[in-house]
Amino acid sequence: RRGGRGAMKRLLSGQSIVEVLIAVGVAVVALLALIQVATKSVSNSGFSKRQAVATGYAVEGMEWIKAQRTQVTWGQFYISGIYNLNTLPGVWGSLVGGCNATIPNTEFTRCVNIGSASVTPDPGPGTAVQQVTVAVYVTWNESGRISESRQETVFLRY
């Protein structure tokens, strides 16, 4: 009988070591999952902050364009192209072509894509209406990929 009790103690102590190893493994996996969630949360928070700033720059650019529409003739406003809005020019005629520089002291690039067209309203035949489609977009590099915030509107000749 004594041999039976000793064997039972050895079996129970071995079982305890296995239980401890399994518990430690589960704790490590749970801790790694929590660290991953926290890291992703911080990353998303940073992206949201940059997205909000970029949207503010895009809105500012669109507001400048809307103000210019009231200050220039339709003939001056009716243009097409991609222009740099990193520093808002004083007047419509001083827009600079291209989109390759950042807004001063930031990581953001702000551009405007302007498309002009004459369209015939639906339904059926009618008088063609001139329109200018404007898209102000702000881009930045987010973890190796380009992110964008965009504001769009259409101006009709009146």
C-alpha cells in the first residue's frame, strides 16, 4: 500500500506542473492579444486625428474656391486642370498647376481637380448647361500608404 501512495503523490505533482504550464500559456496568449488591441487602438487614434486635420484643410480649400466663384466671371472660372492649393493664392488667376508640395509645416498635400463641361440636362433635348466640377483633396502618408480626404461640388453657370 505504501508504494501506491507514493505513486499517487508523484502523479499529482506532475499533474500540477502541467496545469501551471497550461495556465501560463493561456495567460501569455491573452496578454499578447491585449497588446495587439492596444497597439491597433493607438494607430487608429492617430489616423483619425490626421483624417480630421486633412478634412479641415479640404473644407478650407473648397471654401476658398466658393469665394473665388463669387469674385470672378464665369469665363475666368470655367477652367480645367489640377492645381496646387498648398498655399491659398490671393486670386483665382494665380493658381499654380500640378500637385507636388506639402502645405507649409505639415505632412499634408492639398490639390484641386477642376473639370469643366457642357452638359444637356435629362430628360430629352434641352439647352446645354456649362458646369464646373471641383474636387479638393488632401493626401498624406499613413504607414506607407497614401490616405485621402476629399470635398467635391459642382458649380453651374448662372
